[in-house]
Amino acid sequence: MNATTMLRDFCHHVEQRNGKAFAQLFTDDGVYHDVFYGAFAGHAKIAELIDDWFYRTATDFRWDMHDPVSDGRTLYARYTFSYRSTLPEANGARAMFEGVSIMKLREGKILGYHEVANTAPAFVDIRFPPERIAKIVAKQGAALKARPEMKRHLVA
């Protein structure tokens, strides 16, 4: 499957709440590392992420991929993403953010997915109080500092 088709299907399956089809884009041992919910490994868990976790407090997803670049082993694409929040404090607001998808590929399927996302605008869109936003951003910062590639950056 070429990158353009894969990205189109990736977004479409999320928008259609079709976790089973979405999971088939991944290898049997594939892992989706979600910026909010963490890691989901294998087809069943990846399908659950889409069908259950994504739609627990959101609906009307829109996901677009832009400017994909791939060497056949890694696929990068900038994305824009939004959903309508069903959290009470959001009052039906549309949460919007952008990011970069990073996919490790094996034999035309996704072996690993993770993303770098600017989530802060979404939290403002859905009316999270500043203390809650600070707590979420601090958690994201701690996760970043825990990654092996950040070790050199933490040395005084």
C-alpha cells in the first residue's frame, strides 16, 4: 500500500469509527502510541482505542494528513485533527490541534505509530481550567524527559 492510500485510510477509519479496519493498517505486533491514552499493542487493542477510547468523550472526528515523506521504513506526515467534545464543560465545542505522525513501517504496514502534537489549543477550546491544562502539560513533559533520546539534554 502506498503512503497516500495508507494515510487516507488511516484518517477515514478513525472518522468512521471503524477500529477493525484501522487496526488492519498495522502489523500483527504493531503498537499505536497515543498522545493522550498511551500505548495500544496488537490489532484488538488498537481497534479498541478507536472504537472505545477515542469516542468516549468525543464525536465528529476530522483528521487530515499533509505533506507525507517516507523512505519506505519511516513515514512522517503533518496533520490537522479535530473532534466535537462531549465533556460537559466543553458545551459541544470543537477541539482542534495539529501535529506530526511518525510511523515505523514493515512490509507496507505500520509497525509503530507515535506523534508529536500541539494539544494545548484543544484544551483551551474545550474549556479546561488552567490548572488542568498545566497538569496535562506537565505529564507530557515528564514523558518527554523519560525518553532515551532526551538523556543528553538533561545533563547539567
